[in-house]
Amino acid sequence: MERKKKLKKALKENPRLDHDAIQEIADDADDYAALKAVADQRGGELLIDTLVRNAIFSMESLASNISTLSHSEIVSLVTRFDERLQLARSLTRASENLKDADERLKEALRL
């Protein structure tokens, strides 16, 4: 909430700023803050652990059955692996991404 107040004030004080670009950065920061909140909870830790285990299982299935799998089954396993990994990354990198977005926002507001 503090970020929104500062943002609104800064945009009001300096109409030359690129409002759309700054709002996009602020929206990203809000999304990262929400993901960080999930990741920091016990349920988020369980979710990350489950996603990583599922990704590993997908690769183990691929490695152990590669010679008998059809092309579509291989694509399905790789896609499943990628989806799980991307979701886990979104949660585990949320804190770092939030810091980066806040820094970009501060920099954009200084211009």
C-alpha cells in the first residue's frame, strides 16, 4: 500500500513521467509481492517442494522410458516438466524480482 501512495504522489508531482511505463513496473512489483507472500507461507513451501518433485518425476519418466515413448508423450513430459519448473521459479524468485522491480520503480521516478 505504501508503494501505491508514493507512486500516486510522484506521478502527480511530475506529469512528464511516463505514467504507463511506471504503472506497469508498479503492477509487476505488486504481482511479485503477492507471489512472495505465498512463497513465504508454509503452504507455499509445500507447493514449491511438490512442484520440484513433480518436475523431477517428469524427467525421470522421460529418461527411463525414452526408447518406448511416442513423440507426443515425450513432448507432454517435457511440457509438464517446464510448467512445474516455471511455477516453482516464479515463487522462489519472487523476493528477488520484487527487489528488482522496486529498484526499477525508484529509478524511473527519479528521471
